[in-house]
Amino acid sequence: MCSKSAMDLEEDEEMNCCEYLREDGEVRHVLQCFCECNDLDSLADDCIKCCCEGQRLQGPALREKLRRVCWSCAERFRMPWPGGAVEVPWPGAWAALLVLWALRRLLELSTWLPWVAGWLLLGFGHLLLIHLMCLALPMRSEYLVAWVFFSIMGLYGDYSREVWPNQALGPRVASHLLLLEVVVTFGASVALKPKKDEELSAGSFPCRICGRSIHGRDHHCVWINQCVGTHNHRSFLLFLLGLTLLSWSYARMLLMEFARRARLEGLGTIWQKQRVPPPLEGAVYAAAGGIFTMVLLLAQVVSISNLKAFNRFNRS
């Protein structure tokens, strides 16, 4: 399948539903998404030379190639549409949904302890890699934002299946109120944007990832895909607090359900068979998320305390 130029496009009148026009003026087909991957080929060559020949990779050049590969993947991720293929909105969010769905399906294939532990570690490891990559390139992506949202929905599914039938009314209402607080504050942290008239005001600091100045900037958080500043700092803190409590409460409820089943089956039998019941998988995942958000929350508290102490010192 060969590509054609914009001049050929004028002769053909218009593109079909599977074609699109690239920035270089070439008309491509959606089935050519794996063709002419020059940036990926160059990156692979550099990695092979580094591993086999001992050549050191140059940091800036490596980051630029990684950035171009990510941009090329997002640009080629299109769906057929009348008049020409269009870019799929929020490609990172769709990728997160696909990976999380695949991870859950893989965990459902077997309850063997090494299988479950291996895939959970792989899931946590790839999140850490994407976290570091977004900060190092630098690059904005909806992947981690969507991962947080779909993880909360997935854990709620586990809760509704495993815990809800045996839960009393009071704890059930409290769990849903806490879930509502997390969803609202998370949405506010992501949706609230800094005002343009504050970019040049005192107290604004530039962000190389956002490409603009943020008033009262604390840091750039890849988990909400924007900076934490005066526009969303309060909602971000409430989100971290709520998600920490929600994660630990979900983990506790799922562990209690696991303990109930262990008493019925015998804990020694479960250990001897090296099998992990489904509630325990969700409990480990929720507990790990709670530890991570707790660390972020403590870091924010320390940062705020240091800032207040610094301001008091300046006033004195």
C-alpha cells in the first residue's frame, strides 16, 4: 500500500473514510500506522548499540526520540470517518482502559500466587515507568489520569460483588459518600485550569511540561495531567486525603472478606495450594494505591509547612 501526496488528493477529489492528511502533505491510510516508523527504528538501533556495543546514549537525543515516538503513535491512532480518518480523542485514556482491562483479564486466568504477584508487579512497574517518562521527556498524557479513574471504578466493581451483599447500611452509606468526595475532588483537580491573567502576576512560576506559567505553582502532577497551583491546590489535597482513606477502607473490607473465606476453607490449605482468592488481589492493589497517595499527601503537608515557615521568616 503506497502513500500519495496532497496533489494526488486534488485529482481524486476527496479522501475516503480511512485516509488522512499528514503535516508533511502526504495522504496516509489508517492501515499504514505501522509503516515508516523511522523514529522507532532509530530508537531501537540506539538501544541495540547501547546493549551490544556499549555505546552510551545521549540524554537529550534519547528524550527527543522518545517524544517523537509518542507523538507519532498519538498522531497515527485514528478511526475511519466520512471525509477522512480523524484522530481518536484522548488516546492515552483509551490506552489506559485497554491495558487495565487486559491486566484484569490476565489476573482472572489463574489464582496461582506467582502468576498474580508477577502481573501485579508488572502493572505497578509500568506505571512508575510512565510516571518517570512523562517528567523526563517532558510530555503530557491522559494515561495516568484515566488509570486512576478506571482503577477506582474497577475497585468499586470488586466492592459491589464481594462486600456489598454482606455490608450493613451505615458503612455502605459512608463508603459511597467517601467515593463521591474522591470523584468530585479528582474531577476538580483535573478540570480546574489556571487563569490566563495570572501568568504574568507575582508568584507565577514557569512549567516546562505545561509550557506556561502557573500562579502559586507547587509541582507538576502527571496523575492529574497538569500543575498543582492556586487554582486546584485545595481540591488536590482533598483528593489525596479522600483517595488514601478510600483505598485503605476498600483494602480493609476486601481483606475482611478474604479472612471470612479463609476461615471457611482453612488458611493453611490456601497457602499450601499457592492460590490467591479474588478479594485478596483487589485488597493488595487498593493498599498499594493507598500507600502511594499517603506518601504524596505527606509530601504536600511538609511542603505547605515549609512554605508557611518561610513566609513567617520573611515577615519577621
